[in-house]
Amino acid sequence: KQHPRADGGVFMMMCHVYPGWLVVLNLLIVLSEAKFQASSISLGQEQRWGYISKFGYSPGTGNYSLKLRAVSLKGRPNLQNALPNALEPRLETYLDEDWDTVLNMKDACSRKSKARKSTNITVPSDGQWSKLFTGQVRNMVRSHVWYFVLVDCSGALQDSVKFEYEISQLNQGQSHFSVETRWTLPSNILSLLCFVLFCGIFAKRCLAEMSSVGRLHTVICALAAVIAMQLLAQSLHAVHLWRYSYNGSGIKIFEATAEIMFILSQLVQSTLLILIGYGYTLMPVDVQPGTVLLIFSISAVIHIILVLLTKAEDSADKFHDYDGLAGKMLLGFRLAAFVIFLWCLKSTIRGAPFRIRNLLTKFGFIGTLYFVGPPCLVLLVLVFAPYWRPPLLNTSLMFLQIGTAWWLHSLFLSRGEYFKVSELNSSSLPGGTPRSPRDSPYSPKRD
């Protein structure tokens, strides 16, 4: 009995581009621009104290600038007349080692005693921008995260007033990168160069496979799509970071596209692992391309929305993408995929012959590392200082993603155990006989 094939089916259908993705992309770009350019906070009787930003400064002298405007008063002369000609909210800066103590103080106005700096900023009540306020912070021994807070404890604001603010920070040496992201650009360029080398090796082996067999199996095409999306994502992200090093904002369209490519490559790779665990290419299983495509599309939309929310979130205790609620939901979906993977793997092993059971046991170990790795890494980096967590986590996740792609490439394009027991060892012609491993250009040559 021939194994069911999905040529032109499951994974090739996943590569189609739907107009709906453009809507998601546009929304992500809008949120990214709003996050980088400005935000807002409301102060009044109900809220006297509010966090607006944080930045990790390396040892030395760093700079920051801030300007404000009372947007809720613009065009409302009745409210403007009830207030002074100028409002004076206070900017307070706190050091990371004091931050937890500050948050535990119930009286918000008494928190000023822990502030390292406190300055009143004059804001016109007619909705115009204030003058640009500039300041400096100095770290003598080690890096610190500084927190910026806007306060109104004068009682002048009886009603809630919405302030729009624009804040920018520069590290020692006029760098736009916070201390936790200072190595992001060189590390991304290095990983991109390594990945380009891997792509060259993969392409060479694919061409050798084509010349030997005349076609590429669907799982190899799916892996090629994963690698292509990762390469595009890393390239765009590197260009965005390079531009960010000059203007502090980067190229928004590149950043948004890179995030979407990253999440789609992970979803395709996860789907590939689950399907092989289900028995695809190994056992005579019934895989419905339409059902797989539908599940993949729904999952993709959910994941992209969560990534969108993750990038839009900004809180005092968020240092990487998985610190917020949306990031934790992404980890939850990954663990759910792991449960599905284990269920499929267990069901396949139960009815498989010995050689396939032995292969799937090894396959299950790699799949477990891929699915469970990110949640474990998120917990592991908690033992480090907050500004060390993002580089350690991002580097580890990058190696995990690339390492899994490398392992799959070796699995599919070598004449090892998987090749011998899977349908990759059968002829591409209907009713053909199994192909001998000696036909591979990678098999040892005999004299």
C-alpha cells in the first residue's frame, strides 16, 4: 500500500498569501509607530502618579528629553478657564534598586522621598506643547534601569487631564540602545551571517536531491519555506536595528514584517513536527490538507494578534516579549502544541513497527526541546538581572529555532534512519520501487 502523499497539498497551500494578512500587518505598523513616537497618561484626583517609561543606562552619563501637552484641554476653553494658565506636572526618576520599595508605598505622593530627581515641567493649558525638557542620569559603578514617572500632587487638577508625551533617551556614547539591547545589532548580524551560510548548505543539498530524484518531497519544501521566512525575518530585523542605531526608531515596516515572518516560520515548523509525530511520511495515515490549512490559518491569526499585543504592551516590569499577558499566552499556546505533539507521537508509536518506534523516540526528544525550550528559558533567565534577560533569552531562542531547522535539514536530506523507514525512500513515480541509499550523492562512494 502506497503511503498517502500531500504533494501540492498541506504545506504548499500554506504558502499562499491572503489579503487578510495585510490588515494585520497594517495594524501592527500603526501600533509600532504609536509606541515609538508618543503615548499618553491621565492625571487627576483619581490618579496622581503614573509610570511613563524606563531605560537601561550603562556606566557613565546618559541623557533624556521630554515634552508634554494637555490634549484633553485642547479646544475646550471652559475647562481651560477653570485651570491656571500653565499646568505643572512633576517628572520623577527612580533607580531600579528602589523601584519595588516605591511601588509598595501606598501614598503615591510620599514616593517622592525615593526619587533620585524631581522636576516640575510647565505645560500650557491651551493644548500646546511644552518646551523640551532635558536631563541627565549618571551610573558610577554598574548598569541600572531608570524609571520615569509623571506626578501631580499639587491638587491643581480637580478633573482628570490627559497628557500626551514624547520621551527619548540616549545611552553613554549617544547610543539609542538601552543597556539590555546594546549587543542586539552585532549579535543579529553575526547570526544572520551564520544563517546565510546554513542556507547555502541547505540550498546545495536541495539541488543535489533534485538532480538525484527529480523532485523535492513536501516536507523538504515545507522546511525550505521555514528557512526562507527565517532568513527574510533576520535580514529585515538586522536592517531595522541598523537604522535604529542612527534615528532611534528604525524602519517600522521592516520590523513589523520581520515579526510576522518569525511567527509564521515557527508555526510552519511546529506543524511539520506535529504531522511527522502523527505519522506523516512514516505510516499510512490520512492527512486532510484542507483541515490542516484551516487549523494553521486560525492559529496564525491568533499568534499574529498576540505578537501585535506583545509589541504594543509597555509596563514597568516588562523587559522582554514574554513578560506581559500576551507573551504568556503565546507560551501557553506553545505548551498546548506540545501536548498535541505528545498525543500524536504516542498514538503513532503504539501501532508502529520497531524501527519506526526507535526513530520516533529520538524524534520526540528533539520535538520536546523545541516546544518546551522557550517556557523553560523564560523561567531560567529570571535568576539574572532584568537588563540581562532580553539578550540571554533572545540569543537562546534564536539558537533553538536555527538548531531545530538544522536538525530537520539533516533528517530529511541525509540517508539515515528516517530516510530508510519513510516514504522519502520510495520512487517519485507512481508504483515505483524503493530508492536505494546508494543513489544519494551523499552516500560513500566505492572504488
